[in-house]
Amino acid sequence: MSDEPVFAVVGHPNKGKSSIVSTLARDDSVRIAPEPGTTTTCRRYPMKLDGRVQYTLVDTPGFQRARRALAWMRERETTAAEHRAVVADFVSVHRGRGLFDDECELLTPVLEGAGILYVVDGSLPYGPEYEAEMEILRWTGEPSLALINPIGAEDHVAEWRAALAQYFKIVRVFDALTAPFEKRLELLRAFGQLKESWRAPLDAAVRALEDERRRVHARVARAIAEMLVDMLTLSVTRRLGVGADPAFYQAALERELEDALRERERRGRAAVEAIYGHHRVQRSEQDVALLHQDLFSSEHWYFFGLSRRQLLTTGAAGGAVLGGALDVGLGGASLLLGTLVGATVGGATAWLSQGRLARARVMNLPLGGKLLRCGPSRDVNFPYVILGRALYHHARVAGRTHADREALSLGAAGDAPNWVERLASGTREELERHFRALRRGNAGAAATDELASLLEPVVAEADAVPGGACRWERTIAASS
Ligand SMILES: Nc1nc2c(ncn2[C@@H]2O[C@H](COP(=O)(O)OP(=O)(O)OP(=O)(O)O)[C@@H](O)[C@H]2O)c(=O)[nH]1
Ligand SMILES: [Mg+2]
């Protein structure tokens, strides 16, 4: 086989083998469940980055009858030099015959040259029943490392270390569910110590992951910047008939704006999760609410899709243009209308300013009405609420392993301001300048670019807190 590092994750059932595969392969499609016996066949999970497979993890079923399997092997034991051949015989004799299916399945990738990652639960006491498993693995002669994955609250790590050290050169504690990024890299470096030819590819994998993390921060910053610009410039409109009372429609329009903002925010959340390779996150988050403010702009007259101001501008350019604009608005059937208004354009400007043109009827249809606009939000705090929520979400996602299948609960809205308070004062001033520009309606591509580069170090910092997002949460809990 090639020298691409391949590791078989093996052990007793239900000790977090699949969780480790999921976290290290960064793949949230790996099946993980509280019941033992979840994984029944081997499956390879290549970790691809920069267009190539950096390393591969093989998920395996747990040992079921390790003692009986070892007894069979011992009966055929001659010298240590033959151990591996006896294990290979065991697999070829028992494959597909029912009794030792799981043992055959999990030993196959090891006999094909995969490194062994032996997983135990450090929250349960050590017991001799594991010795047969470790002995069989030792007989294969493949490079191996033991991982103590503490699933529960009790701490039996010391006794596990003492036992494992007799079988494995390298023993590490690794919490599959919460291991922060740095800890994952550290483990990959340890894998590189197992076999000389794996060192270089695993060092390269670590570097590739570090480089990618920086690119990820830039992409997250951009996703948040795009969402901010969209949400801060979002408005909804409704065309009302000439006699309609706008007050009657305001509540519905406000709800429409809130729904549109929430939808935009949800898309932003999913985009950030996807950047980190999380495609199946169930998220619960309090909906963003509009702050109390004057969301409704004064009513405009509309005239076939053009605001009064547009019409006035167009009208000033001459009757032909106004006639043309109407043709665009009405399609071919408006020839009559175009001529009609084109001819009277001198008076149209005056008509428009009084809303009279909108009231005019052609073939019994009104020519226009009132345009009611809700949004964008002008509240000075609103951008910080959105940003705070986004940074909080990001830190939680950045610190999340792919083995974590719990719903992502983003807690109370009160968490968000803490995140903004952490911003350096210089950054806050710069942000305020951008938010002011957005309130003035300056939302071009350059605005998004600038905002994205301003947010990049903020995003990176949230990810670099030792202990990951969980530490941040504890700080938030303590300070609130
Ligand atoms: N709290 C906690 N739970 C974990 C950890 N690792 C695994 N679990 C949980 O333990 C259960 C079993 O995890 P799996 O990864 O499916 O274990 P497995 O060894 O692959 O199990 P089988 O395929 O059935 O042999 C799941 O409910 C996991 O969420 C951990 O580090 N901490
Ligand atoms: Mg499994």
C-alpha cells in the first residue's frame, strides 16, 4: 500500500471510535449513537484538503469476542515472529462465518497496514477484559497509539495510563467531543511519530490545516460582512391603492421585514457553518427582533414601478423619455398611454407632485398609488446586535467538533452584547464609521470588502481563545 497515512480506529464497542473518526476527518456524516454496535462495517474517511487526501481514518466495529478470538490464536501460537500470520489466519478462517465477524472486519484494515488508534473510555474503570483486545492488536505488529476518550464525569485516566503504557508507546487523552483545534493538531503530530514515513505527510497536514484556518477566518469575516450589509440595508415595500390608509398595513409590513431579516440571518448562519464543514447543525436561536424605531419612510407616490422622484427626474429630461419609461413599465400595450403622457409631459411634473397622475385612470385602471416602505433599520444599536449575535455563533461553530451532534443552542439574546464589548476601541470606531455609511445608503461592493477585512482579526480572535468557544461561554456566564 502507499505511504499515505491510514489509521484504523479500533476498540471496545461504544467508546467513541466513530466520534474520533468524525472529529479528525472533519466529517459530520459519520454515524454516532449512544447504543453499542452502531458501526457494523469498516468505512474509510479520507481527510481531503488542498485537493489531496492528507490522511485517512477507518471507522471500525468494536471487538465483541476478543477473549475467544485470542484463545483461538494462542492455540496456534509458535513464536512471536509468527503472531501476525496467526492473526491473518484467524481472519481468513472466520470471515463471513458469523461468530467473529466484527473481529475480522476491524482487523482487516490493520492487516492491510493501517496504523492502530486504540480507543478507551477514561471515565470507566480499567478491567482485564480489554487485555485480549490489546494483545491481539499487538500481535499484528502495526504501529499503534492509545487514546483515552473521557466520555463520562468520573476520572480513571491514571489507571488507564498505567495499563495502556504496557501495550502502547504513545498514550494520549483526547476528548473526541470537545477537542479544540490545537489539540487536534497536536494529536496529528503524535500520529507522525508512529512511523518514519508518516512524519512528513502528517506535518504537512498540520500546516495545511493551519493555513486553511486562516483562510476560513477570512471567509467567515466576508460572510458576516455580507450579511451585515444586507440586513442593514434591507427594506420591504407595499403598493397601496390611492385611497388606502397606510397605517392599516404597517404591522403586516413590519412582520414582513422581520421575517426577511431572520431569513437573511439564517442564511448567514448556515454559510458560516458550511465554511467549517458543518452541514447538519440543528440550531436554536432567539429570533432577531427589530428595535423600536421609526421604520416607515414617508409615503411615496408610485407610478408603474417608478417612484415619484424617478418620474420627476425622467420627466425633466423630456416627454419622449417619459413616454419611453412608461412603455417599459407597461409593455407593448402601453403605446396609447405613452403617447398620452408624452403629449402632456409639460403638465405631468406638476401632476406628479400632487399625486394627480397616480390617481388618473386609463381604461378604468389606476395609473399609480402610494408606495409604503418599511426599513431599513436606522437604529444605531441594530448593527451591533446583529454583529454580536454573529460573532457568538461563529465562536460556537469554530469550537465545535464534527462529532458533536447536539443541537447548537445559542442561548439568550443577552449573550450578544458581551461579544461586542470585547472589540478593541479602534475597531469599534472603524465599525461605527461603516455602519454610519450604511445608514446613509452607501452599500457598494467596496463597503462589504472593507467591512470584511475589518472583521477578519475579530473573527480570528474569537477562534483563538484557549479552550475554544466553551471557555468564552464560561466567561460570558461569569460576567453576566
Ligand atoms: N460526553 C462525551 N460523549 C462521547 C464522547 N465520545 C463519544 N461520546 C458518546 O458516546 C456514544 C458512542 O459514541 P460512538 O462514537 O458512536 O462510539 P463507537 O465506539 O463508535 O460505538 P460503536 O460503533 O457502537 O462501537 C455517543 O452517544 C457519543 O456521543 C466524548 O468524548 N464525550
Ligand atoms: Mg462506531
